[in-house]
Amino acid sequence: MKLEVAIGAQLGAFALDAQFAAEGGVTALFGRSGSGKTSVLNAIAGLLRPARGRIALDGEPLFDAQARVDLPAHRRRIGYVFQEGRLLPHLSVRQNLLYGRRFAGRSGEGELERVVSLLGLGALLERRSQDLSGGEKQRVAIGRALLAEPRLLLMDEPLAALDAPRKSEILYYVERLRDELGVPIVYVSHALDEVVRLADTLVVMSEGRVLESGAVGETMARMELRPFLGRFEGGAVIEARVAEHDLDMGLARLEFAGGTLYAPDVDALVGERLRVRIRARDVSLALARPESISMLNVLAGKVAALGEPSGASVDVQLDVAGTALIARVTRKSAAALRLAPGLPVYALIKSVAIDRHSVGWA
Amino acid sequence: MPLTPAELEILGLSFKVALASALASLPLALGLAFVLARLEFPGKMLLDGLVHLPLVLPPVVIGYLLLVALGRNAPLGAFLADHLGIVFAFRWTGAALASALMGLPLAVRAMRQAVEAVDRRLEAAAATLGAPPLAVFASVTLPLVMPGVLNGMLLAFARSLGEFGATITFVSNIPGETQTLPLAIYSLTQVPGGDAPAMRLCVLAILLSLAALMVSELLLRRARRRAQGA
């Protein structure tokens, strides 16, 4: 799958001007509400016609202003899971699930069974769609989109209307889609923990424009150096492998390119690959390797770049044997340590700062 | 107390006229409902006004205009009679046409509200599932407006049962052909000793109208429940 988007549109007072490319896996469109994420999804789905530009999927243009191509939504074969589910209220769950089948020219209960068991919909099939809870509605909406056999699945903040337990339940199902079905997904969210858990590619949007896009780890690292994103709960994302569990202490030893990381409450098996978000404010810096200290994670690296100071603090981008990390320190400390690009430093990370929300399957 | 054969005939004719007028106005009313609910065009207010005109115009004006346009000697009436074999003047079909016109505003209003209540995002969702526009209309829009369509037809039906002025002006008051319930009551009040049979018909008219309104309310409630369920 290769998705290319380069579009512009004027929507009332709001100017949309977005460009990015994505290949396979999960692409997260991340930004505050009102940053134009949903408009981009609608343009990809064919529900919004941009004024200019081009959208192509696997080289086939879905929209091309110059060539006057504008494939109607029903011929794009792009699934869409909306924020509010949008199940058809006059149909049962089963009828909703099968709605797209007839247009896809497919039938057969086999595929239905597969999706029903993947999403745990067995008990809901004969229910009326308006009798479902929020989480159930979203699961049906996901199943309905999948059964239409889409080439690409768009998800617009599918968790926004749900409470925390429902959120983690749906996230789990979205991870299964990604890992078991291999459906390419474009996922809109303003929640960083969802993005970190799911995304391979990250597209950061603000005020109708794409600020950064690329692989999730690198993009988050670059994004950190841009102060206008505000007090953003950010940090770096590293990919690591579970090397060992210390059951007595409840800690897992994770190995990554830059060294070793101890993290609590990891429920992955030894050998599994994880994605860990390390918030910038949880990373401290030292010039010498400290002794007699409670922090378990001490990683040797060097300063790659210094960000724009913001208030009393400044974000420092680190290079830990090729892996990017961010540390948020005070300007006072940065001055005292004379931090500058190239300076060798040790990054200190408290293990207890890495919680369940920071860890997801890679 | 059982109905007399004469009363049964009046009732049967009234139902036939009302049903025919409700069915005949359905396509036009639904079409107008969609046009008024979904399209913006110059002259929309004028069209809206024309549709509502029968609500405020004296019914006798409608009846007279129909007579002028579709009477046997009128060009249009003669053309329809000679080439298509359709005659309205002094026939029950004319009574149905007159009451269809009178009921049109009610039918359009009910259907338009139903069309406006349809969440267009559901139609967009259906399109992303591969449904072409006609299929979206048939499988999403139409089922969702159906309660409103039924309600509109019921209102047109009830309005037709009560239609008097346009009918008597256009097709006169012919027993067995155009004498519907209100016309029969009117005739009875014009003859000595007609009070008791007139009152019987009045009670019938009240019962019928009440039943129609109650069914209409039930349909409305169902439609509201459905709309909220989305």
C-alpha cells in the first residue's frame, strides 16, 4: 500500500494544505482538534472534494484536480470508521455488517464469521443497532468497514466517545487488525498514547498544515524541538525487545539499539517487540555516570541538538547509539552543564515513569 | 346500530376517493418534499408558497379553477378525454383530484420534515461501504423517511375525507358518484327530516378523523424513536 496525499482546500475561514505519503501499517494523523485531520480523511474517502492537488492509492489517482479525476466515494473501496459509529439505525447488527458485501460483489458467511470472531460480535448479531453501547457500536462499525473489503481503512478518532476501559478494548482490536489482517490504516487521533501504541508512520498536523511526517520515532523526536506545540505530553518512542522478566521485582529488561531499559508492568513475552514512549520530562542528564542512584536506566549518548527554550525549560535531543531520545531540562541546568551538540552525556530515566500507557506492541 | 346501505355506499365512496387522492399525490408530494428539503435554487420560496396555497386559499377557488381547466369543454379537459380517455368532471376521479390538491400541503410538510430529519452522514457512511447513490437512496434514505411518508399519506387521506368546497364546485354533488361524506351531510341538512341521519354521519366523520389523527401520532412517535436511535 502506498498512499500519496497532496491537497489544498478552502473550507470557510479554514485553509487546508496537506501533503504526506504513507506506506502500509498504521499511519497516524495527529494534531489538536480543528487542525484539519478529519478533512484530510474525508478527502481521502471522497466525502470532501479538495480545490486542488492529488490523492493516489498504489499509484492509482483517486483525485487529481489537474487531470479532472474525482472517483466517487462508493468506487474508492476505502473503509471509514467514523467517530460516532454511524450504524444504520433501521438495520440489525448483522445487516449492518453485511451492508457493504453486496456492493463489493462478495457473499459468503465465512468472511462474516472471521470478522465476527475477530471483533467478538457473536452475541450482538441479531440486536438492533440502536440498542448497542458505545464500544459495541464502534466494534460493529469496524467490522462493517472490514467486510466491504477495503483497500485502506480510515479511522476518525474511533475512541473519542468511549470511556477508558472501552478505549483499551477497542485499541486491542485495532492492534489485531493491524497485526493479523494487515489492513493498512490511517488513524486520526489527538491522543498521543493511541498514536504511540498503533502507528508506524506519524503525520503531525496543525492549522490545516502538515508540520512533520515520517516514521513514528524520528517524527516525534523532530516534533519535540518545535516549541509551538506547547506543553505537549511528548517524548521519544523507541523500539525494544523483551529480553528477560524479573518476576520477583516485577521488572522487565528490554534491549534496544542504544542499550538496556528496565520497565515495570510489562505483560509481553520474552522475545516480543515493544514500542516504549519515554516522555521528555522523565529524562534527566548527567555529564558523568552517576553512582549510588535509584534510577535504573543510565544510557550513554551525546547531545544531538538543543530545541527552542520554552519558559524555564529546554528540550534536548539526544543520540543514544543511533536511537533518538529527548530530555526536558531547565535552562539553568542546560547552562550549568554547558550542553551543546556533540557533548557526551548520560540519560537517566526512572523505571517507574514508564507506565502501562507508555508501552505497546510494535 | 348498523349502517344502512345508503350510508355504506357513502362511506365506501369516501374511502375510495380518499385512498385514490392519497396515492395519487404520493409521488408528487415526495418529490416536492425532497426538492424543498435538499435543494437550494432561485424561486424556492415561490414554489414553497405555491405548495402551501391550498391551505389558505378558499377551496371554492381551487374547485372553480379545476372546472375551468378540466371541464368537458375546456381545452385541456377535452384533450384528456379525447386522447387519453381520462375524464375528471362530475366523476369520482375528479373528487379524488380535487382533494389530492387540497391535501398536498399537508403531505409535503410531513414528508419534508422526515427528509430533513435524515442524518446525511448516514448516507455518506453508506457510500464509503460501496453503495452507489441510487442504492443509498433505496436502502438508507427511503427506509428512514418511510414513517414520514406514511404520515403524510395519512394526513392527505384524512384531509380528503373532510374535503367539501373544492369537490362540490368541481364535480358537483352526485349520489353514488361524487357524493362523499361531507357532501351527503350537507344534502341531508337541506331537506326536511334530515337531521337524524345527518347526525349519524357526523358521528361517523368524527370517529374516522379521530382514528386517522391517532394513527398519525403513533407514526410520528415511531419516527422520532428511530431518529434518536441513530
